[in-house]
Amino acid sequence: MKVAIASGKGGTGKTTLSTNLASYLAQDHAIVLTDLDVEEPNSGLFIEKTLKYEQKRSRMVPVWESSTCTLCGRCQQVCNFHAVIKLGREIMVFPELCHGCYACSELCPHNALPMQPTPMGTLTASAAGGFDFIESRLDVGQEQAVPLIAQTLAHVDEHYGDEVIKLYDCPPGTSCPVIESIKDADIVILITEPTPFGLHDLSLAVETARKLGKEFAVVINRHGIGDDGVAEYCSREGIKVLAKIPNSRKAAELYSNGELMYPHIPEIAQQLEQVSQYIMGQMNGGEA
Amino acid sequence: MKEIVVISGKGGTGKTSITASLAYLGADSMVIADCDVDAADMHLLMRPEAVSSEGFTSGVLAVIDQSRCIGCGRCAQACRYDAIPYRDGQYTVTPLDCEGCGYCARICPVGAISMVDQLVGEWYLSTTRTGASMVHARLGIGAENSGKLVAKVKNEAKQAAQEQGKQYVLVDGSPGIGCPVVSSLSGADFVVLVTEPTVSGLHDLQRVYQLVKRFQIPAGCIINKADLNGEVAAQIHDFLKNEQIVHIADLPYDEAFTRAMLEGKTIVEVSDNPIGEALSDSWLQIQTILGE
Amino acid sequence: MNIAFTTKGTDWKDAMDPRFGRADYILVYNETEDTFSSFDNRAISGTAHGAGPQTAQQLFEMNPDVLITGNGPGGNAAAALQRSQMKIFIGAGSMTVREAYEAYKAGKLNQA
């Protein structure tokens, strides 16, 4: 079972829900939590963990071989991303602009741009309290999240069988990294705040989930701080609201220190139980 | 005309609410540019009414002309993104997977593939309830914000500001540290960094400031929810001091922010609270720094 | 000396463009011959990503001794320009071309 936890914008509580839910579910189930927000992985800050292993991750980019190059400029011409340019008597490659399409390399008449691995980030696997935690982090200066997300998902699939519940803490937004993160998920849990901003961003996230044809449901964070707009929207659209995590200053303080909330706030544990029941229902054929 | 850009690195710090407050305070002395296109929420507070709108294209997408395709499959082999599956007896492009590299089009032996401009969204020039014009955009699902779109929104805003003889362009900047935020910062006269005293807030502030520093743009910082965590707030204060960033204001943790939002207002419009005063003072400070 | 400016137009009285990669024009002033040559960079500034390196490449081909701009090139463009001998001066983003030239001559601009 693959469960993606996503939201239309940042700062609505994705990481809060992911880390608390992983810890809560781990009391009865085998769980692996994966932080796919590779640009700003923050889940790890909220989890006490012991490192199991660390792997450097790389992707393929062209590297200039000056000895065979005739400076014909074909590479610069075929690169739609302007990642290869000719500067005088030199070919310069900008790895962070390269999308790894291989066009320059394979269309070079003199084989002067062989593809070689370049580091893009680090994947770490840890044992947390009762569950496994996988995190990938882009190296500073790397801008392309999608290849690292794809490799991280493949790693999780290889190492954990179907009996393990896989939770994905997704990147924010509705663009390519989010699509990559949720396209293989069985269910998507969208987290939002009960405010006009939250509602607007939720409606975008719902559009994304629908476009990908995903089973999805909503969790409302900081319940009580705002209005009924989100609840009304969900009922109008026939979207299931799984849980309402109550707003409190105590929750905000626990978050600011990087601490889990449900052990300190019983109401939050109750809400997580409802999310848990939904996931179990989906695992048993989706009649929840 | 001076350009003020508000950025935060991390989402959920209150950047948009604060930008909208500055917009309210500056009223019709400015033109507003919403470059946080992924989570464009400023319109909820400024309530723009579109005067004009235009489609926006960014990047290209492969399209196969089935009448010319001979089914050789070279395109599918060359595609590193598995974007050209063989289905129902033909090769077709999955738009969400296509990166627009154009490799397939270059090697197709019969020229059956063309790269077409991708319509990714729309941008609008609007008037708002404060009298200021606002330029904003909306992207389709799966479409990515880009330096190009940010540059477009900013350019239109600057042009409007020049035509209308306004003093400022106020930019709600893009999140993250990639191309869109580089484009948001490019050409700015002053940067307002919005952060919160959480472990992730500090971390993201430090990352995004590296960019501001590279562009040598003078910067100031507003710390939202400053009393939430004294320890992290102190670390932020140290960081500001070391980097010589103007410490504009500390805003207390206050749910009045959300209450104002529920009424579709900025916090400076709801009856007297400490945040409103602090932001009025912030706006004066920013104007002084810019020498107006 | 050939001196390049990132600009909004092609004349002394036109405004500088503070941006590098997405500047509207690159204007090169030949001091010896007192002539201008220019490149309309607006096609490049309309590309989604990678405007910096493309503009750098264009500038490389124009091969000036000095570049005067506003904020300074971003990371990619800066890396490309390091390949040249060009000296880069910044902080002229809100001037006209003439003011930028005079400020440079008077030693008032910072080197990037």
C-alpha cells in the first residue's frame, strides 16, 4: 500500500501529518516513511533515528572530451535546455540545466560528449522509533528534483514488499515533482488548513489528484482556526474528510522544536486513528 | 521606481499575508506583482478584477502526426522519460511525461514529430481594491513555474508602474531556491525576507539568503511568530547580525492573521493589534531605506 | 577598450537593464572608434530556463573587455564568463547608459 501525503502549497502540515502518522501506524504495522521533498527534506528533523546506510545518488550528464571535439557546435544546437554552450574554443556543460535527454551525446558526430554519472544527492535510510525512514536530499546547487524522486521511489520499491505500508511525504505544489511523487501511489491524502488560502490551494491539489485518477481524501490541519469553507467545499465535491487536527499553540510549539505531537496531545492521536482506519479500509478492498 | 521583492524560502511563513499588508499600506503608490505562481494566494486578499488577460506559453511538447508516422519506434527508444508508449497500435506522447527535449523530433526519419509551444497558463493585469494595479498568473496542473513566467509578470508590472508613474513595484516572490526565485530577485532594489523561528524556517532562510547575497541586493528580515521559540529566534537574530541584514520587525504569534484572512482582509485592516502596528512601522522603514 | 552594457535600448540616453540573463539588449561601446554595436537579447530573455548561459555565450562572441550591469550574472552565467578575461562591474542597474559609463570611468562601480 502506497500512501502519498500532499498539499497544494507548503506549510500546511504535510510533514507534521507524515511523521506523526508513521509513528502512530508503526505501533501495529510495518511502515516505511519516505521524504520526497528532496529540495527541503524536513521530516528527518522530527524523527529520532539511527542511520542504517547512506548512498550517493547520481544522474547522467554529458562531459566534454576536448580531444575528439571538432567544435562543430551540433551539441549546442540540439540542446533545448541551453545546458551545453560553445564558448570560443571550449564546450561548456551546465549540469543543473541538463535534463539528461542524451541528445547532445548521441547526436555528436565525434563522440565528444559521453554521458557520465554526476552526483545529485544522497539517499539515507534510518531506523526510527518502530519504522524505517528514507530521505533523499539534493546536493546544494542541484535544481532538478524529479530524477532523485524517481530513484528514491525505485529504491523503496526494491527494498520493501507489498506487506509494508509506504508513506510518502511529498513536495509542495502541483508541478512536476509532485506529479512524480504521487503518480504511483494507491491513495493520496491531501492536507490543508481551514482558511481561504488553504481552500484555494486544496482545490488545486484536488485537481491534480483527479487529473491523475487517484483515490484521495482530505485531512484538515489547525482545525478551529478558520472557517467552514474547506468542509463545505469537501461536502459539495463529495470528498471524504478523514480527520481534523485541532489547532493549538502547544502543537505549534512542539513543531517549532521538531517534536511529535500525538504523544502529547490525545485529540491528535484520536484523529490519526481515523486516518489509520481509512488506510486499512483501502487495503482491504476500498470499502471503508 | 523601486522594486521590492518579498521571499521566504519555505512555505507557510506568512509571506503572502505580509506582502498583502505592505500592498495595503502602500496603496496606489505601487503596482503589485504576484510571482508566487505555484501558490498564488494574494488575489484572495487583494481581490483583483482583471482588465486584460493573455495565454502564456512555456517550453515545448512533442506531438506525433499519426498520418506520417511509420511506426519505426526510434522516438520511443530515444526517449529517456518513457514518454512515448506504444498503445493501441500506435506511438503517442504522454504530455505529463514529456520534458520537451526535442530529441525524438530530431531523429524521426520521416519528420512526423513536431515540437509545439505548450500553453501552460494565463496572466492577468487587474485593478485591486486599494487602487493599485496587480499582475498575476495562473498555471495549469503539472505546469511548472519558470524564470520566464516570473520575468513576464515582473516586466508587465514594471511597465504598468512606469506608465502610471508609480513609486514602487511590490513582488510576492517565488518559493524555493531555483530559477523562478533567481528571476524574482533579478533587478530588485530591496529584498524582504520573511521567516519563522522553527528549525525548518531558519534552515530555509539561510539557503535562500545565499542567492540574495550573490546578487548583492540589500535585504531586511521580518520574523513572523517570533515568540514561538525563543531559542531559534535568537539564532535568527544572530544570523541577521552576522550577515548585516536589517532586522525590520518581530511579529508575535497571533491568530489575528487568520481571522483577518477569513474576512478577506490584511492584518493591518483589522482593529488595533500589535502586528498591524509593527507592519506599518516596517513599511515606513522600507520606504526610508529606499530613500523615498 | 570595448565596454558592454546590459540595457533597455541602444543609445546613451537609454536605461540600463539591471538583469543579466534576461536583459533586453547588450550594447557594446568601442571607445577607440566611438561607435556602438548592439545585440537584441529579447529572444533569449523569453526562454523558460537557461537565459544566463545563452546571454553569456552571446557576450563571449562580442568579446568586450569590460561588462557593466546591475545585479551581476547569476551562477551559471558567472561560471561561463569566468572563461573570458572580461572584467565585470555591477551596481549600475538604475542608471542610464551614459551615467553608467561615467560612473565606471570615475571608478565608482564595484567589480563583481
